[in-house]
Amino acid sequence: MHLAYPAVLSALLFCTGLYGVLARRNAILVLMSVELMLNAVNLNLVAFDVWLSRTAAETLHSGQALTLFTIAIAAAEIGIGLAIVLAVHRNRGTADIDRLRDAAESPDDSDDGPDSDAAGARAAEKAEVTA
């Protein structure tokens, strides 16, 4: 088998995962897209390891070893990421990335733009004047 076939398949998988990361709003779908990108990298590592092992007399199969390491790291990443997403969903009621805010910010706070601090200060001054 030629090296071009797994390389093209890996590029297609990586581009699909990249599109999923950039276009999706659901955090779980983003995590799945990251996994797809990691699997594309793993496919490349194994394909290039097999291709290079044909030319070298003494092979270490470092691409396959690195692939196993990447799979282990990806499993830990998806476990921690899913736990964070579930905790955020339990607290906020949504897994939509666009709706999530900083953890220190309360859900009732709203940012009306760069002039919101000045508007708040003017409202406080009016309250002091009337009181």
C-alpha cells in the first residue's frame, strides 16, 4: 500500500475534526472533534512508522509507541473533559459554549459593552443625588 492513501485519509479526518472544533457550539461535540483530530494524527504516526520501517534495517517502531502514548493521553483528556462538561452542565443547565461565561461571573450579570461601567457609575451617582 502506498503512503498516500493513509495520509489523505488522515488529512480528511483532521479537517473534519477541525471543522467540528471551529463550527460546533456543544462542548461534547467539540470533544468528539478533538478525538477525531487525535485519531488522524495516530493514523499518520502508524503509517509513517510502517513506511520508514521498510527502509531501515533496525526498527524501533517509535511511531507505534508514540501512538499508544497518544491514545492514553487522549483517554485521560476525554475523561477529564467530560467530567468538566457534565459539572458545568449541572451548574449552568447548558453545554453550549457560546452561553458559558467565566466561572467567577454570576449568571445574572450582563455586559452591555465597554460603556456599561460608566453607565453603572452614572446610575449610582443619580441614586445618591436623589437619596
